Amino acid sequence: MPAPPNAPIVDVQQLRVAFGGRPVLSGLDLHVGEGSVYALLGGNGTGKSTTLSVLLGFLRPDAGQVRVAGIDPVRAPAQARRRLAYLPENVALYEHLSAFENADYLLSLAGRRAPREAIHEAFRAAGLQEAAWTQRLGGFSKGMRQKVAIAVALTREVPLLLLDEPTSGLDPGASADFHGLLASVRARGTSVLMVTHDLLGAVEVADRIGVLEQGRIAYEADRAGFDLAALHAHFSGRSRAA
């Protein structure tokens, strides 16, 4: 069942997860609107990866409600995953295949065969140079691999893109290119949930930023109200020490 009109693409309410009796998520509320970019910040151990695992249907929470485009990933993980694309920190693609061959094969695995021109158009939208379309992935940089993976997501036309530390290991120029790419993804109506340590990058590209502390959102702001000092204080943990 699709999400009702105006419902968040990601709708997390009072999510609780514990490992060995130790709380990791403690009543997390998280909402990502349609066609928006949400940056989720937090230090190690604050629950970012656990949140992604629940959204992907890999982890059953102890309590709370989760919806991805109206689908409960706990009860119907396969259905929920058909409505999203996940890009891990290090994108796994086939080294011996070209960019086009990777896209064509991955789309077939997802049950969505696409004509050649549709894949080419997605490559253009992702900013992958035409000369690279027929090159093997073995010589691609991380930024180029991300463009191939995002082109696959664009061709699948899923409503949600999950990104795990997308700018880790990228030089400043490649990071800027990636942020520009996210703007084009958003313009197509795709929602983005980006888990990141890159505070300045998040401020540059996100419509909304949330900071995880002790398993819940401790600070949240829209683009119009970003307070860099407050964001940094929460992100660095200084707000708890004050």
C-alpha cells in the first residue's frame, strides 16, 4: 500500500533498539518529507547505522513504528526495499564490467529492465562523462562509482535514497560534485536520507538536519533556521557538557 498523500517518505516514531540490554535507539522520531534531503549526524555509537538497518528491514526493533513510503520494513522487508535504493560508504560494483553493464545487470536483479537510452539518460543526470559509460569499473574513483550507483537508483525511480557516509574519502572537488548531484536527485522528486559526519557538507546540501545523541534526535533544524554553532555543539558533544 503506498503512503497516503503528504505522508513522510520516512516515518519513524518512538523507535527503540537495544543490544544485550544496552539501549542504542531510545525513542527515535525521524521524518523525511517527499523530495527533500535530510542529513542525520552523530558520533560513533549514536545509532546511525542501526537506524539504516531498521529502515532496510535487516533489524527488528524492540518497539516503535517504522514506515518507508507507507510500507513497514519489519513486516514486509522485500516490499520496502523495492521502494528505496541504498548506497553504502563503499559502493560494491563489478570491477570487470563496464558502467553500462553494471547498471544493466543491477537493474535486472531489481526486476526493472530499462532501455539503453534510459540508462544513458540516468548517467547524464548523475554527471558521469560519456567516455566512462563503456569503461570497466576497475579504474573508477569512488566519486565515479557513486555516480554509477545513483544512476541505477534514478533508473529504478524509487522514492527514497539512503546514503551512508557518501562523502567519506572524497576530495573537496568530488564532494562538491556529489552535493550538486544530490540537488538534481531532489529535483526529480526523490527523497534522500543521508547519514554523515560531514557537518559543513550537510549544511550545504540538506533541507533538514538532525543530530543523534544517546539514541534520539537531540537537535533538529530546517534550512532556514540552521545555526552552525548549535549544530556543532551538539555534533561535538559540547551541548551535553554545558
